[in-house]
Amino acid sequence: MIWVKHLDELCRVRADLVTASLVLARELTDTGRRTELDDANAEFGFDRAGLERGLDADIAAGRGDTASRVSVGDAQGRAAGATPAHPARCTNRVMT
């Protein structure tokens, strides 16, 4: 039987390892190439004015700050028809 305190510690360690592995993978694969925001928007079929209109409409409809809900990774996954991946996480003291 695993004590709850020990399980919580394992969850934190697991989350730290996932974060560290993502940082390491990014560091190892970083070529130094950067993309301008407008170029990335164009690549995925967005334009700045359209995104701003959508954000204004969401705020006006009371949906608040929706900018934090969509990331470039989400847009890439949707463009490729992929389902977003969810990293391993601990919730309610159960590892999932």
C-alpha cells in the first residue's frame, strides 16, 4: 500500500520528469530558427485582423480571455487532423 503523502511526491516527481524531458527535447532539437507571428498565422490560414475580430466577439459575448485557450501546437494538430496529446498527469491522487 502506498501512503498518500508518498503518492503525492511520486506525482510531483513524475510531473517534473515530464517537464524536464520536454525541456531537454526542445533544447536538443532547437535550430535557433524563429518564425514571425504573421508568418505562422498565414501558414495555418489565420490573419491577425480575423483573430482580433474573433477575440473581440468572444469578449463581447462574455467568454472572456480565449487567447489562452488556443496554442500554436493546437492549431498545428488541428491542421494535421490530429487529436491533441495530453501529458501524463496526477489528478485526485491517482496517476493517469
